[in-house]
Amino acid sequence: MQYTGLNTQIRRNNFKSVVLLLLFPAVVFGLIWVFLFFITDQYPEQRLYYANNSFLRLLPWVALGIFLWFIIAYFSHTRLIRLATGSSPLQRTENKRVYNLVENLCIGCGMPMPNINIIEDDSLNAFASGIDNSSYSVSLSRGIISKLNDEELEAVIAHELTHIRNRDVRLLIVSIIFVGIFAFITEALMRTLRYGGVRGGSNNSGRKGSGSIILIALLLAAIGYLLSSIFRFAISRKREYLADAGSAEMTRNPIALASALEKIAVDPRIEAVQRKDVAQLFIDNPQEKQKDPLTSSFTAIFATHPPIEKRIAYLRQF
């Protein structure tokens, strides 16, 4: 795959970030309006009027809630990702080899040195994260450091640095934050329905009414989660091909990355990673892969990464 160019890719990802910043809240607002429309206890011809009035009263509070959620998640994402991946800072004195490889690549492409983290896991994987020069980081597993030779490890690091240069990581952080809103709402409603919606009480009609409201809210939250996930998948797969091409351009050695991906494909699973949204940050998804051929075509639609075999084939054609 031909690399589209750094400036072009940065512009595209900055544009996508703006679209996401507008699209996710629009989905939230739209689903809230639909929810108010269905629960309004009025005649059909009056529903629209009361739904609009209720929505306008709630709009400032919903907007404030989304804004606070985004701000908190935006500035705490580094700590949250470290907790979710089990990564910790790697000091220069601990591994000069890794620091030298990162430094040489950064000097060669004229970009600031990111933070370097290590994941204490013998499996092979790596990821980049961050939103600005102070928070950009490259995280490498203990296994990938010890099991790849210098050329292969350099190619993997170049892949992650390309994600940073292309602003892929910023785009993904934005998508993870907004998908988290729907995931949180869906989980909260499911817990409410499970532990509160089936209990007995003196007011059966009131309980049934509350249960119906919760079911409607749960359905709409699930739709929001599905839509936001589709948005996320749409921006996630192509970036891996582009980062592979960027690594080949940066190192002038596409075969080294192909060789590294072949080794990574054997054992990419990082035990600490349980969250699907965080798993998409890695060079190869660290969670269990679906092995059933009957469902592989369906799961491919929702895959966060393209098949690693195809990525290797592209690299060998450079």
C-alpha cells in the first residue's frame, strides 16, 4: 500500500477528530430526544411539543455532563491506559538499546522523543498513545523487546511513531472516550434493570412503567453504543496499513516489519488487557482471536485490525 504522505494524513485525521467531536454528541442528543418522545405521557399529537420542551430543558445539563466526562477522560487517559495495560515507565538506564532505537528514529524524522513504557509480559505486542507532545508514549512488552532483533524492533517502534506523527493516537483517544459514555450508560441501565427492575412492591403499575422506561433507555443506549463502535471501527483498520507503510518509509526496511509481524502473530496476547477499546491501540489485537471459520467473516466486520497476513503480504510487496 502506498503511503499517502505525512501532511495529508495529519489533515485527514485532524478532520476526522473534529467530525467525531461533533458526531458523538449529536448521537447522544438524538437518542435522548427519541427517549423523551417515547416516554412522554401525552396524546400522539402533543408528544412532539412536550418532547421538544423537555429536550430543551435538559440540553444544557446533558451538554455539561458530556463536556465534563470528556475533559476528565481527556486529561486522565494516560493513567487509565497504563492501568488497563499494566505498563510502566522504562528508564534509559534499564534498557539503552530501546532508547537508542527510539532516539535515532526520532532524530531521523525530526519529531520529539516520546515517553517509553514497558509492559511486563512475555508476549509480543506494542502500542502508542497520547494527545500531545507531553503525553505521547510508545509502550513495548518485555517479550517484544527480548524476542525481536534490532531491525525488527526498530520497525515496530517506527510503526508506533508513525501513529503519533499521523495523529492516529489522538483520534483513537477521542473515539475511546465517547464510546465509553455509551458503554457506561448501557452497563448502568443493565444493572438497574437486573437489580431494581424486577423487585416486588405495592405499586405494580408504577413498577411496570419504570421497567418500560428502563428498557427503552437500555435499547437506545445499546443503539448508541453500536453506532459509536461502528464509527470507531471505521477509523481503526486503515490506520494500521498506513502505519505499516510509514514504518517502511522511515526505516527503508519493510521486510523487517513483516518479519516482526510474523513473530507477533504467534503470541500477541497481553494478559492485563481486558478492555476492547484499549486493545485497538496495539499493533496487533492482544485479546483472543476468533478461531471459528463459520463466524470469522462476521467478526471481521467488527475487527479493529486488518488481518495480519494481509499486512505482511503488503509489506513484502514494497
